[in-house]
Amino acid sequence: MGHYDGVAAARSSEGDGPARRAGRAVGRALHLPFTGTARGIRRATHAHGAGESGLGKLIELHAVNGAGDVMITVALASTVFFSVPTDEARGRVALYLAVTMAPFILLAPVIGPLLDRVPHGRRAAMAGAMLARALLAIMMAGAVATGGLELYPAALGVLVSSKAYGVVRSAVVPRLLPPKFALVKANSRVTLAGLLATGAAAPIGVGLQQIGPQWPLYGACALFVLGTYWAFTMPPKVDSAKGETPVRMLAHGEKRPTLRTVGPSVLHGLQANAAHRALSGFLIFFLAFLLREHPLSGQSAAVSLGMVGVAAGVGNALGTAIGAWLKARAPEAIIVTMLALVLAAAVMAAVFFSTGMVAVLGATAGLSQALSKLSLDAVIQRDVPEQVRTSTFARSETLLQMAWVVGGAIGIVLPLNGVVGMSVAAGIVAAGGVTAGRGLLGAARHRGATPKARVA
């Protein structure tokens, strides 16, 4: 028996020789890119103290969120829900604008205050928003191919869940801030992770779309299930500790916050961002109609729109990247600078209307909107008491979406004249500068004497 055991061991040893070693080498070669990439991503997200503070986990969670959202967008891109071609009647486009407001009807008056009342469950709230989208993605997978009616309420449910996750995510950033880390920089790091994940997941979603219209939704479901788990791995300090004293803001005798009671920086920052958002809505819809009828420099309508769209996207990404490396700690100054920058671009586009100037305006508007919004988030996180911070974010998001809709509506009804359109664009930004610029500069100068909020 011992003889046979020895022979078997010898044969096994021979089998473990060159072939086995070659197999292990191939396995390591195939495994290394993935493990190396994962380690590189982890080093980037946990750099500068973000790993120790917990911000790194939030950055990774937001990347999962962005990848899941773009998968759903890819799946719905071929359906009538997102299909708003420019050759449709203007009333159809106006209806689309109204539909975009639907999630915000619940966000400000219902979801924001509700989330403020569960400070001990912020991780659960983010996980719930992820899980809801996972279930809705499966529901939509059965309807996306046929265009069933259940697609519409499910898609709106996804939008509501996405916005609910967004306001909670913004509200918890200050709890995860590393030492000597500016809020604008932290917000930028989180947002940039979402943009990068969106860019990486989009072609994967398109590839899954080639297999079948429901497959990007299956991918989204898997990502949101991962996000559900990831939300619960966030540090416990994301939730309020049981011994923390609740803070409540007073507004005209009520125990409900208003944006007028949180100091001038928040109010004027919101006014400036409303101008940026109105400009964004205006440019999207005005240029969609204008460039279809009058393409730039002899280009086709699709190429003209593509040039402006790419410029705006690059500007937005650049603004987020600049914010991620910015060391400035005065968000009010950033907002005022961005207003001045985009106003100058709009005036130049009106005076020297051309393909290049429209593309420059698109890029400048994207960059300015990104940095201004990151700065507004930082002001809210800095000045608004934590107990009502989530509902404040919900109210600000609702007002900004309303500004986007108003800007889009102006773009729909305006005559298709490039110089007139760019002049109106400059007027929109100038209105924001007049209402917000001086107040923001004054708030920045008197930062130390400015009360953050009235609290009980």
C-alpha cells in the first residue's frame, strides 16, 4: 500500500510541475490588472485622510450610485420616457419639463423633513434608496421591451429615490470630513467619483443593451444591491449618536426651517445657483431648437448639438476636478467668481455669435455650474444646523430644479435668433449677479460676524 502511495505522490508531484506553475502564472497575470486597479482606486479614494475619516467609503458608495443611475439611463434612452426629439411640437417638450418636476413635489415637503426626523438612520436611508432602485430596475426590466405603462411610475420612483439618496449624501459629508479638508474639496471628490463611474459604466451599459433592452436594468439592479450593502458599511458616525442634543431652527414662530433663516450666504448662494441652473435649462432647449434649424458653420444639426454638448460636459467635469484639488475655504468667493466668468462668456457669445463662442459658453457654463453648486453645498453644510440640514438640501434642490424648468421654458418660447438668445442668456446670469453678488461678497467679508442660523 505504501508503494502505491509513493507512486501516486510522485505522479502528483510531476503533475504539479511546469504545467501547474504555468497555470498559476497565467492566473496571476489575469488577476493582477483587476487587483492592481482595485488597489489603485482604493488608494485614490482613501487619500489625504479620507480613509480614516470615512469619506473614502462615501466616495466609493457615490461611484456605485453613479454607475447604477447611468445603467438605468441607458436602458430608458430608447423608450418614449426619455425620447424628446427636437422635431416634436414645443408643447411636447414643455410636458417633459413638467415631468421633471414630479420627483420634487415629494422631495421638499415630504422626503426632506422625513429624513431629518431619522438622524439615527442615515445609513439605512441611503441603503433604502439603493434597494428601492434595485427593485424598481427589476420591475422596469419587464416593461422596457414592451413599453408597458408600469414603466412610467417605476421610472419616476427611480428619480425620487435618486434625489432622496442625494440629499442624504450631501447632509452627511460634514460628519466624514478629514482634518484640514475644505468642504468644497470634499464635495468635489465625491462628485468626481460619480462622474468617473458614470463614464466607465456608460459603455458597459451600451454593450449590455446590445444583448437585450432589459440587460442594463439587470446591471443596475446588481449595482444597487451592492450599494445597499455598501451603505451599511459606512462608519457609525454617519448617524447621529443617541446622546447628541437635537437642534431645531426657528422660522417666523414656526419650528420648520426656511431658506431665509439660515444666514445670507445660503440665501445668496442659492440665488446665484438658480441663475446658473436657469442658464443651463435655457441653453439646452434653446440650442436644441436653434441648431436644428440653423446648424453652426454649415455643420449638421447633430454635429452642432454634439459639439456644444461635449463642450458643456467637459466643462462640468473640469469644474468638478478643479474643486477636488482646490484649497480655497471661501465658497462665497468661488460662487461670485463663477458668476462673473459665465457672464463674460455669455456677453462674448452675444456680441461675437459663432460656433466657437457658443462652444466656449457651453464649456464655461458647465464649469461654472459645477463649481458653484459644490460651493453652495459647502455653505449649507457649514451654516445649516444638522437637525434640519437634509430638508434644507431638499428645498434647495427643488428650487434649483424650478429655476432649470423656468430657463428651459424661456428657451422654448424664444424666437430662434442666436444673438437674441445669447443676450437673454447674459441677462439671466446678470440677474443672478445683481441679486446675489453683493450679498455673497459682504457675507464673505463679515464671515466671523455672520450668524449661522437661529436655533432653539
